[in-house]
Amino acid sequence: MSYLRYVLRRGAFAIASVYAIVTIAFVLGMATIRSDIENALAFAEYQGASPTELARLERSLESTFGLDKPLLDSLLGWWIDVATFDWGYSSAFDEPILAVLDERVLHTLEYVVPGVVLAVVLGVLIGLYGALRRDGIVDWTARLIAYLLLGIPSFMVAIYVLNLTGTTIGLPGGWVLVFVELDDKTIAALAVAAALLAGQLRFARAAGLEQTGEEFVKMLRAKGVGRIRLARHVLRNAALPIVSLSITELLTVLVLNIYVIERVLDIDGLANVSLRAVGVVEGGSMTPVMADVPLLVWSVMVIVFIGITLSFLQDVLLGYLDPRIGTD
């Protein structure tokens, strides 16, 4: 099987995965909306509404949320809405859901992308260098940093940096330590990088150590090959396990941390939209509001779409780095 056919097959699988998850989200969303309608009817009955008023209210709510149509028709419409980006209307923001998410996704990417790039670049370079110079100063320092970062939650990193930014600390001997003033998104990027760096260091070091015992490395060292050229050969062979492990780690850590980071730093991003939709935050406070189910579903679906896209890119990279994968 050619590499192109392999990519097309993985792309078709990714699209099928999207629609499978969209279908599950549709079922869960309909069940949640039905439960909310029943709760609203129960509350109205408790308030003394007559049977006629209850029936009118039920029809109105079902019409509003699309429950007055056959289930299959609603599902087909849901599938079409995914492709056409007609994602409905947000009651929490009083505007179309796509307009709500468009700006917020960009706010999240503005700190996530730099944080991920910083963590991957530093983690791979330092991890491979530590593997090539095992038990050296850099290797021990990198391992110590990795252990420390594993024990420090990302929100604590954000809080520490937030408190230190723009401050000066006097040191013995008349020295002064000045911390540069940083904006919230830069702090968030550093928190993301800190959350991911430990994993990247461990993966790169382990993959590098596995390669340093291979015969080609011994032969290159015997020939007196320079460090940069040797590192390039090791990186090329270690790229496969690094890619395999790194993307899975990136997805897991990011999904868990963006909610905490955006809440701590009050960043109006994708995670805060989800919290607003579920009724956790309102205008930056903890005032409960009615859950915006469509916005909640689609904000979570955006994260799912990003995860599937990254998984697809992982498959494409693995097929490129190891042609045997694409020909199986």
C-alpha cells in the first residue's frame, strides 16, 4: 500500500471517528435537554401551573430545542450542521455558537501553541543531549527538573509566575533580581510548557538512550563524528517513539490543564466558555446560571475535533518516519 493510500485511509478513519463522536454527543445532548425540560415542567407544576399551561410550556421547549421532530431527522440535521458549521445559538452569550467559539478558540491557541512548541523543542533537545552525555551535569539537571515539574501542578506555576512578574527581589551583596512583567497569555504559555516539559524530557531521554546502544551509534563514535551530526542521527531514529508517546501525552495534559489555567488567569478562552455554558462562571464570578447545553456540547466537541486532528497528524508522521507502517 502506497503512502498516499495510507494517508487517505487514516483520513477516512478520522472523519468516521468525528461522526461517531458527534452521534454520541447528539444522544447525550438530547437526553440532557429532555432532563432539563422535565425539571422545568416539574418546577412550573410546583409553582401552580395548570395542565394546559404545562402542555403549552412543554411544546414550546421541545420546539426551541428541536425535540418536536423525529429523532432520525434531527440526527441527520445534526450531521449536516457539523459539516456546514451551523452549530446553533448560545443563550449564555446571546449570539451564534460559532461566533462565540471562533474568538475564544483563538485566545486559547495564542498561549497553547507557544507553550507546546517551547516544551517540545526544549524537551527533545535537552533529553537527547542528556542521553548522549548520560550522567553528566546536563543529564542530572534535566532529570531533577523533570521530577520537580511532575510534582508541581500547572496552576501553581501560573500563580507563582503571576505573583513574581514585575517584581524585584534584593539579594546579598547589593544585587537585585528583576522579574520581567508578563501578560496573562505569556504566563499561561509558561504554565503549559511546564506541564508538558517533564513528559517530553523523559520520552526524549528514554528514546535517545535506546538508540545510543545501537551499533550505528558505536560506529559513528568510532569514526569520530561530531556531536551535532551524531545527535542528528540519533534524533532521526528516536523520532518514531517520541512522536508515538508525545502526542498522546500532549492531548491528555492539555485537556486537563487549560480549564485550570484559564480559570486561574481569567483568560476568555475555550475552557472558560465551557465553564460558562455549564453554569460554573458568569461574568468572572461564581454566580450559577442556567446551563447552555448546545454551547457546552460544541465547546467540548471542538476539543474532540482538535484531538482527532492531532491523532491523524500523528498517524501521518508515523507513516512518514517508518514506511513499514504505511505498507502493512
